[in-house]
Amino acid sequence: MVYVKFPNGDETFRSSNPKVTAVQCIDSDGLCIASHGTVNDQTTGVLSSIYKHAAGIEESSESPVLVIEFESKSSILCEAYGILTVVHKNQ
């Protein structure tokens, strides 16, 4: 089970999917506000920038879901309430 727990005790993500390896929550400045699992927290600025550029491709009132695929893993990015959530998983 993978989950993110904020300092106030709120659990914001849960997954029983064994392919999920990490979860990150990133603020609007690209700073990591919570993470769990095996992931480099120094990549949050890059992930935030990629998401913002991708979101600017089309004009829409809805936040897009962005999937970055690598050879053996993928990262799914989505934003809600000003927080970018990134779920990292193995293929």
C-alpha cells in the first residue's frame, strides 16, 4: 500500500496497486510538500515545469492529466486545488 501522509495526519492517496512505486505532492512553486516511496524529491521543479508547459498547449478550464512514459516506468501528473500530484509506477 502506498500513501502520502501530511504532517497534520491527513492521508491523501492510497493504492493497493503493487506497480505504484512513489507519490509526490508539489506546490505551485514546484516545491515538494509531501512524498512517499522511492523517488528523487529534487525533480519536483522539473515535473512542475513540464506540467505547466503541457497544460498551456490547449486552452481548457479543466486541468489535464499528463502521462510521461519511460522504458520501464511511467509518471502520471494531475493538478487539483493548486497541488500537483505525481504517481510513479512501473510498467
